[in-house]
Amino acid sequence: MLEQLFNKLYLMFRANFYRQFVHEIGTREGSLSATESYCVELIYLMANPTVSDFANYLDISVPNAHYKINSLVNKGYIVRQTSEVDRREQHLIVTEKFLKYYGLNDKVISQLMKSIRENFTQDEVNIYIDMLDRVITLMEQIKLKEETI
């Protein structure tokens, strides 16, 4: 039951984001394919990865990663920034254009949080906050374990 409810909530967030994302971007020039949407979001979530980090995470070749990245650069959703530490490395950074669309989910999340505060007691909200914080900690621990494997 826990797995089913969590998955349902997760999918609702994802579906809502992509519905709004597609609605805003539509099919106009420069719009993103589903794969490009996934790639630019992943770059954002990875917090300015290098090209190699991005390729390794997706388990694709660096030339294939460059192909995907070039498309996102040409459409204005990411930029490459040469590393000051190692001039051979480039970090991928999302642009304001992406952040504008990515923020679309904020409105829905704000509405949901307002509804939670209105429909639950303060004690229930505090329990929810504590549980979310603990789930985030667990996810971070799992991520660290995967990175060391």
C-alpha cells in the first residue's frame, strides 16, 4: 500500500509538471522533445554536471551526450561553462529560459501546501514535515551508497 500511494503521488507531480511544461512550450520553434525535456531536467537536478558526469549518469557515450547537449544549447536551455579548475572540462548550466518553465510546478505545489494547511491540524502538518525530512535523508543515504558501489 505504501509503495502504491507514494508512486501515485510521484506520478501526479510528474504528470502535472509535464502537462504544464508542454502547454507552455507547445510545439513552437525551439520546443523540446520528451528526451530533451528529460535531459535538461536531469542537468538541472545534477547541479551543473560536467559533460562526462552527464554521460556517465545516463550510461551513454560522451559523443552521444555532446549530441544531446548541442541540441539543448542551440535551443537556449543550457550553456556550457569552462571549468576554472580544469580548462578541458565543461560544466552544463541551465538557463533562465529553462528555469522559467521549470518553475511552473511551483504554483501547483503552493496550492497543495495551502490545502494541506487548511485541511490538516498543525500537529498533522508537523508530523508530515518530519516524515518528509526523514524520507529525504533516507534518499540521500541511498544515493551515497549507490555512488560508492
